[in-house]
Amino acid sequence: MDVSAWLLESDPALRWQVLRDLVGAPPEQVRAERELVATHGWGTRLLALQGADGQWDGGTYWPDHDDDPHGQPWTATTYTLLLLRDFGLNPASREARRAVSLVREKSRWEEGNQPFFEGETEPCINGMVVGLGAYFGENVDTVVERLVSEQLPDGGWNCEAGHGSTRSSFHTTICVLEGLLQHEHATGGTGASRAARHRGEEYLLDRRLHRRKSTGSEVDPRWLQFSYPTRWFYDVLRGLDYFRAAGGTPDERLGEAAEVVRSRQQPDGAWLLENTHPGKVHFTLEDGDGQPSRWNTLRALRALRWYEG
């Protein structure tokens, strides 16, 4: 199978990233394809679902009507914005500016009625807020300061720290790291936020992205299966793709994770969709677990290309 051709037989949200990261297309072609995210396919479908209240499905983190017995619903504002960011919606576009201004003005957290870009109380959620705010041009500096102050002694973060946990969580840590990196790309960050991000990276690297530091044993076998969208869940591909986005020379401690990702490639050159996190969605992006996944294939190929130089 011609993997690049197969990947390009998709939505603009995926095509422009394939053109940029795998094909090496001219910048003007990449830009033109990216602009289609706001007006064609998945991107415009999501934008059209925003309500007059500035929210998706009537909620900031939870839909107005949580009627899915099978898992956390993924249709509220936070997870919809995460998808639009993943799709590469141009934050300067008219469509993005309108959607984000409605969120800024009207969307408030269920937890304490705070405006969206002021963040919530859990660091995993606030990592998402920082990433979204930085991407869409909103000021989230106070949320960054809060995250820096909440870093645990082992270098990571945990949403259960407020309930007494003193050990970090891979799930929470990757959400915070992605947010801090996006903020750094947008603003340069601060000395404290950059130092916190590097300490968080060491937390993952010391554990080879999926092992316990104390025993070297595997934390969770599900982390060797790759989902998309990742939601708030960690897996090895998400970890490796974070380090790709951070750039620089790959650390040797990423070697085992890179081999895990490489080992999941199928004979036809694709990666499968695996371990989908159940819950209500606006619409499906792929054919389901066990089927070839364009998103996972794109993410795996570009992460391995970076790692292998």
C-alpha cells in the first residue's frame, strides 16, 4: 500500500498535516489545505455544532445531558476544542475567532462557574486549558503559574493531588506537558514554566515512557495500544509524539518507546485504531478498533521520522 496516498484520501484536517510532515509539500500547498479545515469536512461540522450559549452540547466539560451509560461523554466544549486544535483549525481564521470569542464570553466551568480560560481546579483539565488558550491566542498565564506551583516532587502532576496523592500520574502529566509546550511555542513561556516542563519530561524519560521507576515493570499494558482521539488518556505513542513536538535531539531513553511504536505497524504499513475510550461523540472519525487508522498512522510515522532523524 502507498501509505502517503492512503493518508491523503481523507479530510483536510489530516491531509494538510500529511502534506507538511510526511510529503514535504510546498508551504503554500500546506497552507491552502489547512484553510479548508474551517470550511470543509470535520472542522466545519464541529464548528456548526456550537450553540448560541458558546458551548458544545450545553456544557464546558460535561454535556448538559449526560445520558451515555458506557463512558465519559466527549461532546462538551473542552473536548470539541481539543479536536479543532488537533485538526489544525487556523486560530486567525474568522471561524475560529468567532467560536473562541463565544467560548471566552459565555462558557463557564461546572466546577466553580469560572470563565473558560481562567481554568478549573484539576491540573489535567488546566493543562488542556493552557494548550487551548495558547493555541487560540488567549491569555492563560495565571493558569500556567498555577500548574507550575502544583508540580509534585517527583516531577509530574496528578489530578488526585488535592485528595492527598503524592505520586504523579502519566495521564495528568502528559496533559500538562502538552499545555506548557503549546504555551511556550506561543509566548516563549517563563523561566519557571520552562523548568517545570523539563522536570516533567524527566519524569516520563526516567520511566522509559511506560515503566515504573521503582521496579521497571510495565505500568499498564493498554498504554501499548494507540487510541485517537486520546482524550485525557496516556499511551506510549502520545508520549513519543509529545517529544517530537518538543523537538531537539531524541533522548536515548526514548528508544524502547520508539520500538514499541514501530512494532505496532501492520504489514501494509498502517497502524490500527486501538483502545478507543468509550463515550458519546459528535461523529466518528474512523472505522473503529482493529481497523487501519489514518490518525495513528500519521502520528506514528512522524514521531518515528523525528526519532530516527
